[in-house]
Amino acid sequence: MKIEISNNGAIFEMDKDAALSNELNASNSPVLFGCRTGICGTCLVTIDEVDGEVTPPSSDEKELLEIIAPDNSNARLACMIKASCNMKLTYIGEK
């Protein structure tokens, strides 16, 4: 899977279903990770483009997104996303 970070055009190749937090962190991506459990919001991204289906957010992730990105239906926590398809993300960080 190809994951592009639109902030700087970086493209990362990942195995299908790889955890973005592991792969992006190991690849020195611009996306920062704090807790890696979906409670800090440090890895907040928007999903701008996909060529398939992205696993929907868990109820816990939805709850945090309603607080830190209430008006952004494309917001997700990168630590909770798996590489299920090619994606273009924008890193917006902790809000």
C-alpha cells in the first residue's frame, strides 16, 4: 500500500494491514505519535484520498474526534489506521 503525506509529498510503501503508527514512525514521517492508543490526538490526520475502504473508527476514536475535530468528517487518528488501501493523508497534529 502507498501512504502519501500531502504536507511534504512523502510516500511510504507498507504491507497491507500494517499499522501506520509503526511504519510511519520507523520511516521518519512528519506524523508525530504520542500515546499510540488513540487518546492524545498527537497523530491527527485527515484522509484526503483513498482507493479502497478504510477501517471505520472505533467508538473510542470517534469520541475523541468529536472533541478535537468536531467539524471534520475526514479526521482520523493515524495510530488507529491500518494500511488497507492506498491513502493520501494530511497531518494536522494535536488540536
